[in-house]
Amino acid sequence: MRQAEELRDAVEAYLRSVVFAPELGRLEEALRYSLESGGKRIRPVLCLAVVEAAGGEVEHGLPAAAALELVHTFSLVHDDLPALDDDSERRGRPSSHVAFGDGPALLAGDALLAEAIRLAVTYDDAAIVRELVEATLAMIGGQYRDITDADGDLVELHRLKTGRLFAASIGLGLRVARVADPDQAPWREFGEEIGLLFQVVDDMLDGDGLASRLPTDEVRRLADDAAERARTALDAVSGDTSVLRELADSVAFRTG
């Protein structure tokens, strides 16, 4: 089994090798700027860890893993736009719309999403692209709730905006490794919990979201419970899940 850092290195190398559509012309600079601006690559690494734990080949999972990161990056580029969160900085440097302008940033986000789908359709399993698209639509629905406070249900907002792409990280790994549908349940339970865990910890670090509405000990309990449920789900999975457990712990105990 490859360790998480090895999987991350494989993701980074693959992302650098991705050839974008030549029609994009100089817009590719904006895509690369956001895609290569750092980040822990937790979603693609989770995907590859599932592929390997389920008996698949890491190399076969790289297009799916990269597609996840492109979708995530698309969401960040658009989230930063003045019409949404209006953030001028991302990961210690100017946001895409500050560096390139609102219009090019909007188009770069669109292109990242289209390139993600182009990677997903390279597989001969339509369920892979369907899973990615459904997660993306859920993420967009969560973002809509975030900017409109459509129903005030913060847990549902997190499940959509953050959780569904984490769940898809697991789901895509299962599809790539060709795990039979009846055997997917515990894996998918893990995916649901790791997404919730990530967002609850994120809220604690930022002091917003759930952390702004609930007492600190209650938010910490939500995170601890999600982490425990994630570990329990992995107990029901056959195979070596040590890297997935390591990743869950890194999410639970992250400090930034």
C-alpha cells in the first residue's frame, strides 16, 4: 500500500501532466494558477486510497482523482468571485479574479469543470461521470443555500456544499476499482462521515458555521462522533484501510 504522501505526489505529477483543450488559449494560465496554488489534495488522495484498498490500480484511478480536484478548484475560483464570497486572497496569494479579472476567473472556473468531466468520461463506466456530476450539482445547491440562507439548515448545507464531493471521492474510487454495489455500503458510510468531519473541523478552525451557532464542546462532540463513525465504517471493510484511517485522523486533528 502506498502511503498518503506517495498518493499525493502521484496526484501532483498527474495534474501537471494534464493537457487542457488548446481552444482555451492563454486562459490556461488562469486554470494552472488556481490548480497549482497548493492545497492538501485530500479529495483525490482519498479516492486513490480507496482504489488501492479495494484492490484496484492507483494509476487507473488518477484521471478520476484529478477530476475531483478540478471540480474542487472550480468551486473555489467561483466562491471567491465578488458575486459570491468576494474573497481577495486564496492560500496566501491573490484570488483568481484579483489576479486575472472577474471575467477570466469565471471562465477559468467553467473550463475547470468541463475539463473534469472530460477526464471522467475517459472511463468505460458511465457511473463514474454520473457520480461526479451529481456531486457537483449537490455542491452548487449547497453554495446557493449558503449565499441565500434558503432554509437555514446548516447541516444540510454542509452535507451538500462540502460533504457530497467527499462522498464522491469514495464513490469514484469504488467505481474505478469495480467494487460491486452490494459491497459499497460501509465505504460510502465512511465517505459521508469524513465529509461531515472535515466541515465541522473547518468551522471550528474558522470560528464560523456550526462553531458560531453552537457551544464549543458541542461542536467538538459532533466532530468526535463523526470521526468515530468513520472509523467504525472502516471496520466493516475488508482489506487494508490503514491509509484511509490515517487520512481520517489527519482531518480530525488538523490545525489549518
